[in-house]
Amino acid sequence: MAYVALPSEDEIAVVDATTGDVLEHRFFPAPNRIALSVDGSRLFVALLEVTGIAVWDLNADTTSILTIGQDGERDTSTGSITFFLGLPR
């Protein structure tokens, strides 16, 4: 599999790396950069519009969003975790 960020389409395309066929389109608000975990179980997606990182658990097919802020505190209204300079505090 290959994962392609399409920010102008607000999605990630899942592509069969052998055939080039697009297998799935998954909504993400303005995906910018993506990274696959070492074990291939999660896709990390930097989001421009929400200033956060989405974590797509590829095995469970679930997505969570971690917001990025300056205070390094947990946002209890959304249940998200806030990061300071990209590092957990």
C-alpha cells in the first residue's frame, strides 16, 4: 500500500503500490505531511486547518486527532491531547 496526501481534496488516497489502483479515499481536513509508523500499523497525518495531527490506526480502522497548542495542556472539551513544539509534555 501507498498513502498519498491530497490537501486540495481534503483526503488521503490509499493506492495499491503494485497496480497503481486507488483503493480508498479517506477524509482528512487539509492533510499536509504523512508518516507511517515503523510497524505499519498507524499513519500519522499533519493537518493544516485544525493545527493538529491525525492518527489513523490502520488495523482498527479508527482515527483520532491530537491538537497542537502552545500551553502543552490537555484539551478536556474535545478529549484531545495538546503538544508543545511537537513533543508530548
